[in-house]
Amino acid sequence: MTQDELKRAAAEAALEHIEAGRIIGVGTGSTTRYFIDALGRSGVGIKGAVASSEATAERLREYGVPVVELNMVGEVAVYVDGADKADPQLRLIKGGGGALTREKIVAGASRRFVCIVDESKLVDNLGTGPVPVEVIPMAREYAKGVLIEMGGKPILREGVTTDNGNLILDVQGLAISDPAELEGALDHIPGVVCNGLFARRPADVLLVGTQDGVKKIDRMPT
Ligand code: 5RP
């Protein structure tokens, strides 16, 4: 199977975690697009969806799924989203699609986070990134300087403005030995809105599309 077919298989398996009548959260990216397509075709009558990006909101609407504001509902029963890397503790790096801030908000507001990936995303450890960092435009050079002091190599994602009107720095070379600690340290840089490490709110379930079928990995209690 191709990587896209593995993504689609993981996305379709996520339907088992969706109950009719619920408000769900929906992430961003190509794997999540397969999930939206499967959800739209399934006929599962969810009450509505909180979208983690404008692109996701648009695609949900195309299927007639009511898109609701998180502020109106407070929480979502399940959040379904992809990832760029996932480690055995289901800590993630996200943000390849630039939607990391809204994704982290909806993940935080979810009772259950179901992450859908193809097997190429599974890693033993999160390594050295790259970690996407969303910064407000006036902080671009300042934040870059701090990230360099921290041992990183920040590269501006050219031509990208997030749905929040901000910029993305992709930071290579950071030692991610303690993902939760680094996640907090990055968030403390003035001008940083959010970063793509999801260690403080890891996934609860990982559905991995593999050549041998979709594997389900539950997060072990710590
Ligand atoms: C978007 C994300 C995506 O979930 C992540 O980049 C994976 O994307 P894809 O499903 O296209 O491989 O975090 O901000």
C-alpha cells in the first residue's frame, strides 16, 4: 500500500471512535482530510464539529457537517487529528500544516484524542525535530535569536501566514530529551504563541496504518 492508502486506512478506522449526536474536534492535514471524507460519507449523524483550521471548516461544510465555535461548546467528546511524528508514549510533533495552535487548543479541550498516522510517523523518540513554532510577526527575529541560543536552527516557513495571522519557524536541532519540558520552555519565549510539541497533552489512542493493517496503540497510564 502507498503512504496515502495507509493514511486513509488509519483515518477510516477512526470512525469507530465517533458516536452519533456528539460534538467532535477535527484536525488538519492530508490524513485528517481522509477522515473528513470518511465521516461525510458514513452518515454518522454527529451534532457538530469544532475545526482546527479554516481549511478543515470548509471541507466539513462541504459535507453538510455543522461547524461550531469551541467557545459555544466548551469541550469536544473526541478530537481526531494527524501528526508528523509520534513516540511510544504517544507524544507528538505536529504543525506540518501550520495549524498547531488551534490544534493544541482543540486537543486540550477534548476528552479523548485519537491520532491517525501512517507507519512512517512512528519513531522511538522525537529526536531533534523539526519543531514548528508559531510566532507573532513582530517577534520573528527576536524569537529566532532565542531559539539559536537554545541550540536550535530556526527557519522561517516562507510564504506561510497562519489562520491566526502569525508566522511559523521550523526549528531543527533542538535536543528533545524531555519533550514536556522543552514544550514549556518554547512557550515561554516572548512572542511565541504555541509550538508543535504535544507532550503535555499527548494522544490517548494512536491508529497506525501499516502494511499489516491498522494497529491501535493506547497510551499507557503514567
Ligand atoms: C497540521 C498537522 C498535521 O496533522 C500533520 O502535519 C500531519 O499531516 P499529514 O496528515 O498531511 O501527514 O499537524 O498542522
